Amino acid sequence: RMDPRPVYEIALDQKTTAMPLLDVAAIRQRLLEYGWVKDARVSRRFPDTLVIDIVEREPAALWQDEDRLTLIDAEGVVLDRVPVSQMPDLPLLIGKGANTHAIELDRLLSAAPALKPQLLSATWVGERRWDLIFQSGETVALPEGDQAASSALTRFANMDKSAGLLGRGILRFDLRIPGKMTVRLPREPGEPIVPEPASES
């Protein structure tokens, strides 16, 4: 998937073209600086060929940090910028530092496998916890901490399986208080609009 031009540029940007004198370790190190490159093997094939094998990272999600949109792999490594007009069909992680918590999010969702394919986006709130937004439009607010979040999401997944919580038009499920779930229902016609609480910092 990566643009091959940087590979050729690095291969050709050498002090000498004499095959025995090429620093294959330095070429490999430069290649590893590109986000797409998970691993690279560089070897000589005498008399006159440089062989480069690239192992690419697999895109796992999109990360939106303010107005910057990038592809990331499952470990949160930034691969490349993505134009909004060319967004692939991948989950969207939103917020400062969300990419560095991609592994924890994947582990969290693996504990609730029925919910994982329904995830539309996940917002890293206040750099400490997740809001999960599902394709049916609902938001599930999780508590801080991996163990608390995993326990809350597993409990929610079990309730969704037995009672069909998602897809019923409820706006938000707040699971931040241990053992308790608060829901926000749609506004009735004529009901006054209540201002949203201040965002977490």
C-alpha cells in the first residue's frame, strides 16, 4: 500500500554504487523510519543488485486529532495522512493520544466480540477514558481504567444480548459509575433543550 518512491530514493541515495561498499544496515534503518514499514530486509545480490523486502503494517483504524486524519495500525503507529474524501471503511479513533491507546481499545472490544463489528468510532475523552459510538447511533460512555471499562462493557454487551439495548433510539448509555447505568432518552417534541454538560478536561 505504501508509496514505493521513498524506497527507491533511499536505495539510490548512496555515497557509492559499488555493491560491496553499500551499508545495508543503514539503508534498513532509514526504511524503518516510515510508518508503513513494519520490517525491512536489505541484502546484496552480486554482482550488481540490491534486494529490498518490505513488510508493511496493516491499517486497523483511522485517527482524527483535531483536523488531522491519519491511518494507524493495531498498535497505533501512524501510517499515512488520509484525505476525508478517501476515508476507508475502518473504525475512527478521535482525540489527542487516542492512537497510543489503540491496543487497549482492541483488547477492550475483544472482551465484547458481539459489539466490536458494530463500532463506528471511539473518542478518547480527557485523555483518560473512552466514549464508544455505535453504527446504530448510540454512545456508550465507559469508566476510566482498563479493568473497570472492560467489566462495564462486558456487562453492557450481556444486557444488549438479552434486552436489545442498541438500536432502540436511546442517545447515550453512561456506565461511568460502577454497577450503575444512566441513559439519555431522545427529546420529546416541545421539551426544552437542556444544555450539554461541559466537556471533560
